[in-house]
Amino acid sequence: MGETNINSLFDLQESYIAFVNQWNNSYKLETGHIRKAFCLTMGCQMNAHDSEKLIGMLQEMGYEITQTENDADFIIYNTCCIRANAEEKVYGRLGWLKTLKKRNPNLILAICGCMVQQNEVVEKIDKTYGFVDILFGTYNLYKLPELLSERIKTSSKVRDIWTEQKEIVEEVPTVREHKFKASVNIMYGCDNFCTYCVVPYVRGRERSRRREDIIKEVEALALDGVKEVMLLGQNVNSYGKNLESPTSFAQLLRDINQIDGIERIRFMTSHPKDLSDELIYAMRDCKKVCNYLHLPMQSGSSRLLNKMNRRYTKEQYLSLVDKIRHEIPDISLSTDIIVGFPGETEKDFEETIDVVKKCGFSSAFTFIYSKRPGTPAAAMDCQIDEETAHKRFNRLLDVLNTSIHNTQETKIGKTYNVLAEKESDKAGIITGRAEDNTLIHFNGGTDLIGNTIPVKITENKTFYLIGERI
Ligand code: 5AD
Ligand code: SF4
């Protein structure tokens, strides 16, 4: 991957943006209507951030963004394939899109993201859902204006799926969901090849963005009113290793900590095997780096961790948690756990329960193992039957809920600085997050959104806390 001239790559899209914009403009003049675009995002924060770029480009092309598919002229699904149910959801909706397309033959449909990086998916869409106009994958998202122009000019199907990243394209227009917080990609791809995971196949090899480009982006965000940045990568702890001038994630945190206007720095995801002392010290020392860490354990059984190719043991995970808590005593930890990995015995599962009881997580994402074609785990013996996996999953939830409840209980009576994010479902109740990522609800008006408010915790609802402004 060359590092020269990266920005000019997006410049090439400008003429396509202008073309679609004009096409939409003439339609508006003729009909009095503005064409609308709908974007559905599935999966992780990386995809959510990709969709902010899709929406940014769609707006530049003159589309109005709509929240319903029914009145859309352009529909795009940004897909996920980490578990089978994410894919099934897309196929389910595609059946319904067929009726929409019949009703409105001018409707343009596009599917992009992780699912499209799998050959068998592209074959299935072409065979069963041939009415989908545009397909592209994870590596060339910035080409949406070009692909859409091609579809408009030729009226034929457009497929552009790359098998690897050719370059990192900077400065794609982005529309942020919140004015006061933003996500920033610091790296793409993953080299870890955990045996259950499809990400390395659909997101490619690890590529770090240049330090200067990241700093420049965060500085611009700060000037635009952003207070909180979320640094994104599949494994941020290995950031910078392959750059022309190698650097570390800890150093990047220290650099971003210096940027005026930024008040909070978050990041995800951290692989336990790469979490260095240097990073723990940077988290401890940098005032703006939040006292929160998402540290996926996946399993508490060293035997299964080995089969998962995670490259740490139960004991190493536990001592890492101890070390982090020793340096940053008020840190909140969250985790990811997979239940029902091939060959999981009752004893393996109990090891997972044991780690959960010991770690005092503040939240957790739990998953039933899903067989992903092409991954080593899919070919392993002793796949766990659904009933056993479900039973274990429910037992895990019981233990987790008690543990999370107890962790949250210690927060009652304390005061947290909450960045107010939005009005909750109930009018007059604002929800926001403390620095340690605790979700907090409190009384207040929408004028508080985007401000940091001191809130004293009065009630523990396990998955969120209730507090009062002081
Ligand atoms: N089945 C179930 N969960 C999975 N994850 C990744 N791949 C799978 C799979 N095949 C989970 C892991 C990861 C999170 C993002 O998704 O826990 O950390
Ligand atoms: Fe998947 Fe493992 Fe990479 Fe995370 S670290 S994206 S679980 S392969």
C-alpha cells in the first residue's frame, strides 16, 4: 500500500458526486420532489461509522435522508456477517424489498459491507435476489458515487468487490450522528484469526492510518464542536506497528490527549494479548482517556482459549484485569463472551462463569457461537447442540446480571460527570454516559444535550442507573 497521494483518490469521486447531484436536481425541478435515501446499518461501531460516510456522500449527491424504506428512491444496506442471524435478517428483508421494487421500478437498491465480501453471498444474491442493483464490499466504500453514477448511466447491475485493500482513502464526507461526539478509524482489518471469526476474511489485513492523518482529523473534529472521540479498530493495541515510522497506540493516546477541545477519549477493541503496560500507563496518565475498557475474554477456559487461537490463558486474563485495576482503581470493564464454542464442556463453561464472578464487569456482550463458513472452528469436531448452548447462555446471563447489578450498586450515592446524549423514550428524561461508560438517566431538558452534567446516582436498574442533577 502506497502512502502517497491518498487524498487525491477521493477527489476522483467529486465528478461522480456532481453528476448524481445534477441528476437529482433536474428531478427536483421537473417534479418538485427531492429524491430520498435510506441507509440500514447492521453490526459493529465500525459499520456504524462507515454508514456515517455513506450518508455523508449521499447528502453531497443531493439526497435527503429518510428513516423509512417506503418512501425511499435509494436504499442501501450496510451489512454484517459476524453471526448467521445478521445475514438471515438481510435475506428476510430482501424478500420484502422485491415488492417495493415492483411497486417502484425506479428504486435503486445497494448492498455493501461485510456480507458482500463472501463469494457465496454474492452468488446467492445474484441468483435469488437478482433485482439488487449495486453490490460493493468493505474496501471500496468511498466509491459509492462512482458506482451509483454507473448504475444511473447504464441501467445495468453494478458489482465492485475487491479482495484486498488497495489504499486507505482519507477525507470521505461524513455526517455524524451527534454533534458532540465522533468516531475515528485508526486502523482497519485484523490479523488475529481467532478460529471462530470471519472478520479477518472480510476486513483484510491490519492497516494503520498514519498518525498525522488521525491527529489532523481529531483536531478538525474538536474545532467542529466534538468533545468525545471514539478511536476505532478491530485490535487497537497493535496500532502503528506496520507504519513507515512505527508508533504505538499508547503514544497515539498521549498525542490525542494534547488536543484542545477534546474532553474524552474512548477506544475499542482491545485484544488482551496485546494490552501493554505502556498502554495501561497511558490510560492512567492521560486525563482525557476514559476510565473504561472493553476487554473481550470470549471464554474463561484456557483449553478453549487455545482452540480459539486467542493466545492468552485464563490466568493471564485474570492477572491482566488485576494489573489494570491496580493502576486505575475506578476503571469499568466490559467484555465479550461466546458460549457453545465447539468442544465446550461443562467444565469449560464453569471456568467462564468463574472469570465472570471474579472480574466485576459493568456490562457484557454475550453470544451463542455461530458457525461461520470458511473459519477453522466451523470444521472442528464436537459442535455443541443448540439446546445445550441455549441453556448455558441463560445460565451465563443469570450470573452476569447478578454480577453487573452488584458492580453498579457500588455507584449509588456517588456523583458522575455525565455527557448528556439524548432524550430517553420518556419526555423530560435525559440519558448520557459517565466517563466510565455507565449509562445514566436523569431529569432534564433537551437543552442539556451535548453538555457535561454532574449527576448523583440514586437508583440501580442494572443496565442503567438513575440519578439527580446536583
Ligand atoms: N459466533 C459468535 N460470536 C462471535 N463473535 C465473533 N465471531 C463470532 C461467532 N462466530 C463475537 C466475539 C467478538 C464479538 C465482536 O463478536 O465475542 O468479540
Ligand atoms: Fe475477530 Fe479475533 Fe480479530 Fe476480534 S481479534 S476481529 S474476534 S479475529
